[in-house]
Amino acid sequence: DIDSVYTTWLQQAWDGKEADSGNPIVVDPGNGSWAGRCLPCLEQVFPHLSFRGIHDRPDGAFPERNPDCARPAYLEELTGLVSQSQADLGIAFDGDGDRVAFVDNEGKVLTTEEAIWVLLCSFGDELYGKPFIGDIKLSQRIAERARQLGAVPQVQRSGHAFIRTSMIQEGARFGAELSGHYFY
């Protein structure tokens, strides 16, 4: 069990980068590998934020929703709860926990490119002059936005190994795939 080691690493990585919000963040691990683990981790890393979980019991049969978080139709309960509870954000993981989808404060599922856009903007000056590694399936709008922010967009074929290797070789701080994989 590496939960405590991982949580400690995240606390160190996010130290001093606190956000403030009075509204909850709804987290949906979808009965997958993050179920039962995600909320305690986030609550320790971000003790000043309020989290609410759904589908937070691990079950490989995925009885509460399909594990594919990339399809908005599978996130209807999350979108409804975000709207109903006036949450600031909804976060849904896929079954094995390596892809994520985001729901805005109005209950709308962001497309992957919308999420990448927001994440690119969140880096501020950290990306200036640095490569951004993007999956070949991304539109030119993402490369243009990265350029506007001072990053140097580079295209890579899809796949964790290819993007990760490019990021290491190029010294990139951020990379993304259309599938909902985000790399830091």
C-alpha cells in the first residue's frame, strides 16, 4: 500500500499552492481503482477544500456507472450533483484511474481540449520557453494556445510511453492526450 507515500509526495508537490473555495468538489472514482482512496488522499493534500464522493466503493463489476469517463452520458449523476450542490468542480476517473474528466460548476462536462486549455492556462509563466507535448489527435487550437502562453508545442503520437519519453527528453512540464491522460 503506497497511499501514504503518494499522499506525502503530493503534499510536498502542492505545498503552498492552496486554493480557497467554500463550495464542494465532487469526485467520482466510478467504483474503479481510485475508489476508497481518492477522497482521503485529496482531503489530506487539500485540507482547506471540501470534497464529496460518489461511486466511491471499489467494485470491478462497475455497478454504478461505466468506467469510461470520456463519455458524458456516463457522467450524468456527477453532472447533476455538481449542479445541485453548487459545487465548483466535478472530477471523474476511469476504471484504472489514469484518465480523468472534468465537470464545470454549471454541470457541463468539459471536452478534453477544453480541459487542456484550462490546464495550460493554469501554469502561468512556468511553461514559458518550455515544450508542451501534445498528442497528434489534438486540434491546432491547443498548439496555438500553448504558443500564445509562451510554450513550445510539440506533437507526439498517442500513447503514454511516447508522450512520457518525449517529456523526459525535452524537459517538458506538461503533456496531454485527447483520451484524457494528462502528464506532469
